[in-house]
Amino acid sequence: MRAVVAKTYGSADVLRVEEVATPIPDDDEVLVRIHATVVGPPDSATREGRPFLIRFFSGLRRPTAVPGDVFAGEVVAVGRSVVQFAPGDDVFGTAAPGSGAHAEYLCLPADGAIAVMPSELTYREAAAVCDGGLTAMAFLEDHAHLQADESILVNGASGSVGTAAVQIASALGATVTGVCSTANVDLVRSLGAETVIDYTTTDFAATGTTYDVIFDAVGKRPYSTCKDSLAPGGRYLTTVLSVQILLQMLSTRLVGDRRASFAATGLGSAETKREHLHTLRDLVESGVFRPVIDRVYALDDIADAHRYVDTGHKVGSVLVTVE
């Protein structure tokens, strides 16, 4: 099969599409023919091997696995003990560590982070739902424990995680404020944000407004600049791991009633991710969640997809089709 490989860590130039062995499903696995996958900031970080801790999972000296996690495709074979899925099922989900979705085929456990995708979506749309949706679900439900009567500010509200977070928070009944650039104000408002702040003209931290939850979906506003904008008992969450946030997680648990948090969503249990996939499917089918797609690339153009993501200006998801 054709798959993306990299022989060293580095820029997008290290990526190649090569022929590799097609995986064979074990008794408890399914084989999925990938039709769509995504490229996002985590893929860029993995490609570069940063932070260094990630290399304990992806290879100390060089990458050892096909990259990519989010996928949408068709089940083409199942192991003898699999009863949850059958060939022909259209599915979406996220790959287990060590097996990547930037390829024509993917094997994963039938009880892994995989579910039947919403019937009304294309493969591209289903992959986009997974892209930011799984991360946003993990932060808002599992860590922020966002409630219907609470307020939330989403910084980076036009990215893949941000667009998902705005919609999920709105569906939960929270009062949503989104922060984005001028060009994306109308989009973020259409997704359910009651208030949209244009960061090119206004610093949300200088407005005097406080929020129960501040979710920095792009990792650009540290806790130190947000803590005064948190209401009593407020929670700050960021998608970017750093020594600073780890220290702040500890210190905020020792002093005060405001909390800083980071979640390694990629290390979450398959069961939890599967539950989130079912919730996302329900939200799509009820008409309160829609995927936001920026650009679509072919697998052979994977390096170009990475270069675009590296600009930091994508809106929603960047898709890669595997045809």
C-alpha cells in the first residue's frame, strides 16, 4: 500500500509517499480502507519530534511509524472474533499509537477509537468532525466539566479545535465567546458564539469580562495572561504542553480556586474516545455540529498540506484524500 514515511525528523521536506506492506488484521482487529485523513499542528509537531518527550512514542532518533491519527473510511476486512463491524461499514475515528492514518489502509482494534460515521456526511466531512471534535470533547467534558449555565471563552475559535469547541459548548447550553481574526468573525458567530472578539483590535484580557472557562485552543495565551479573566472557580485549559503549564497545574491546585489544565488527549482511553465519537455523531445528526474544512490535498501532496498548516493560518481542518 502507499503510505507517508519520514526517515528523519525535520521540515515538511522529510515526508515521502512510498510503498509499504499492507497490514493484516488480527482476530480482534478491523482493516479500514482510508478515504480521508487530516493534517494539523500535532502532525507538524510529530514530524519535527517536538517536544522531545514525543520521541519516546514516535522513535528516539527517527520516526518509526506511519504518521497521522484521524481517519474516515470503509471497513474492508475484520478478524474472526470481531462482531461490532462488518465489511462495507463506513467508519471514522483515530488510530492507535504506532499505526498511522496517512496511508491507504489502517488496522486497529475493533474496540478501539472507531465508530460508524454519520450517514449524511462524506468521508472528508467525517474526518473533519473527528479532527477538532475529539480534542474539544476531551477538554470541555472531561477536564473543564462545562455546564449549561456557565460562560466560556475560546481563543483560536476558527481553528479545527476552536470551531469544534464553539459548537460543542453552544450545544451544551453554555454562553460562548470566540476569539479570532477579522476574516473569521462571521464564521465563528455562525457556529454558535454569542460574542466574537477580533484579536487584531481587542485584547480579551483587557476587557474586564470574566469567564468560567477559558480554552486556549491554539496555545498562544498562557495562564499568566488569562488568570485575571477567570471567574472564581474558573478553569483555564490549553492544548499545548509546556513546562510552564505543568508547573501552573501544580501551583493552582495548591493555592486559590482557579485551575490551569492541560490534557494529553492522544493518550486518552479508547473507550472514552469511542464515547466521544458517538456523541459527535449524535450532534451531527441533530444538526447542531457541522465540519469546517479549509483545504483538501491529495496524499501525494502531503508535504504541501504540512507547509500550509505550518503557516498557522488554517481555518477549520486541512484534509488529505487517499484515493
